[in-house]
Amino acid sequence: MTVSSVTNTTITSPVEKTATKTAADTQDRFMKLLIAQMKNQDPMNPMDNAQVTSQMAQIQTVTGVSTLDTSIKSLSSQFVQMQALQSVSLVGRDVSVEGNRLDMENGIGTGVFELGSPADAVKLEVLSPGGNVIDTVQLGAQGSGRHNFEWSGDKSDPAAKYNFRITATQGTAAVASIPYSFDKVIAVNTSGSKLQLQLQNAGLVDYGSIKTID
């Protein structure tokens, strides 16, 4: 049996190398300026220790901020990669995103809406592909928050794509509502700076726009 030896090696990323080089260059420029300043100072009014200490503290602050900025960028990149790995498990899952498309299956349409405050009257309108109202359903009083609904599509065309509209009121005052649509994740896109999901109906959307996962 052959046993391979493994050597522990510390690998420095290009980002870390660049940060180190930048910090070193900044310190080098500062020291050159400080030495030139001390050489050309007025002998009758030389710099005191407090001035030198203050300038040394400033360069340490600048170097620290530069290194911190690089560290944050590195952490952000690692976070996106971690999100990408986690989002792979979403492929094939049902999710909801902001939108007013009805999800039709076996003649039943489903959707979601969210109310900003309680409403004593909520009306659902089903819209044809051309934007015409083909059915109206009174959903009654609803509390604030998110609500699922189903619509019996007896008047629907199986090949058509339908949308919906929610109108909510409390007395005579309108209540704000946000429509959501169900969709299915079919792929994950990590080619850009943002993590995006390819949905079956909505297309490419940002990972952060996903509201619920079933």
C-alpha cells in the first residue's frame, strides 16, 4: 500500500496579496514623506513628539481601513458562494415572488396576496390575457398579512395565462395590498455579481426577491 504524504500549505489569495501590497505601499509613501518633512523642518521650531505620534496614528488608521475594506469584499464574495451552494437545493421547489399571475393546475388557479392592514372587504378579480375581468370573487373580511386563495377556473381556457387583481377596503378607505405568484425554480444563475434564480414562469429573478419556499 502506498501512502501519499500531504504537506500543509498556506495559500494566499490574489485579493489578500493585493491588500498587503497596497498597505505596504501606503506605509512606504508615508514614511518617505515623514522623513522628508523632518529633514526640511525649521531647526528653530522642530516637530514635537506629539506631532510625529499623531501622524503615525493616521497612517495606521488609513492602513487599517484599507485592509478592512478588502476583508469585507472577500467576505461578501464568500457569502455569495455560500448562497449559491444553498440555493442549489431550491431547484424543483415551489416558491412565491411578487407578481399577479395565477398558477393554474387542473382547472384551479392559486395565488397569494398580502394586506398592509385589516380589511372588512376584499375582492378578487380574475383577468384574461387581454386584461378583461372574467370573474369576480368576494373574499370577505381579511386580517393584515399574507393570504392564499384558490379560484375555480370553470370559465378558463386551459391554454391561457390568467392574472388577478386584489381590491381591499376598510370602510371607505383603501387598504394597500401586494400580489404574489407561485412559481417553480428550474435553475440557479451565479454568472453575475448577484445570485439569481431561473423560474419557470417569471424568468430570471434575484435570490432576495423570493418571498416563500414550499
